Amino acid sequence: VTVRVADYGHFEGGGGKRQKGRGRDSKQGKYKRDIGAHNWSEPAGEATSPDAPREELGLYWGYQVRVAEDLGGAIAGCPWEGGYDLLIGTSEKGSETCEDPGFELQEHQHALVVFGGLDGIESAVEDDEQLYAYTNKVHEIFDAWVNTCPSQGSRTIRTEEAILISMAKLHPVLRNANAGAAPGAGGSA
């Protein structure tokens, strides 16, 4: 069992009971961390990797963030063997929407959803000399080039807003793509 626990606070135990627990780790200070609990009658646990729910149980436990020099580096720097097998670009210029009849995504193990800043993904491609030399047609980089906010009614949407909107719309489509896959398949970054 893995639970989220605040430093020296209470956490939800088995059956939803609130339990006292310690989560201090001198390396992590007062941040939330994952605690693997072995026996709820005697609440004790040990610090465990935030990747444990995904790796051991096949559960989604939040997205991961990593720094890349440029868009090509983000794609090539996939932390999983075999790389990303589904690249999704989000853009107001996307050629399809999640609402289009028949819109679906391919089955995948590791998907990367790319969001642009105010100037869009196009700007990120133009700034990446190697990627731009490969193609200046941004949509060709992606398996799906999706407008997740059609009829948005404004010139731009802030990236933090676009992430919430896009992931809410893409989540059911991503799940459907892996409906027949083995448990734990369909990770994303």
C-alpha cells in the first residue's frame, strides 16, 4: 500500500481511518512523499519511490517533469527503453479534435503530449535547429496533431490552462486506445 503523507501529519489509513504518521526525510525536508505501509494495525512505513505505484501496481500516480534543451531533446530523451510510441501535439492549428467522429489514438506504452507556449509548438520547432532541419511542417513530427480547444474564443490559452483542458479531453481517448492492453500498459510522460 502506498499513501501520500504530509510531514508529521495525519494520513488516510485502511478503511479511510486517519492515522498519525511521520514522513520526515532529511533529504526531502517538508515535502509530501510516498510511504509504503505494511500493516495498518501498527501504522509504520518506509519511504518509497514515487514511481512505485506505477512500477509495482500499474497505477497512474501523476505526471513526470524533466528538463530538456529543446523539443527534439524532450522527444529523444525518453526515459523508457524504446522511446515514445505515441507523440501528440496540441495546437489551435491541429488537424483533428477529440470530438471528431472516429477520432482515436493508437495503442501505446509511452505517450508524450506536447504543449506549446504562447507562440505554439511551431515556435519550439523553429528554435530547434536539428528538428527544423528534419521538417518545418510541425504536424509531421506527431502521430496526432490535435486541437483540444476548438472554438476557444480567444487568441491564446495559457499553457497551464491548456494542460488541464487537453488532458481532460485526451484522457478517455488514451484509455480507449489501450482498452485491450495488458494491465499497467499505457504509461505517459
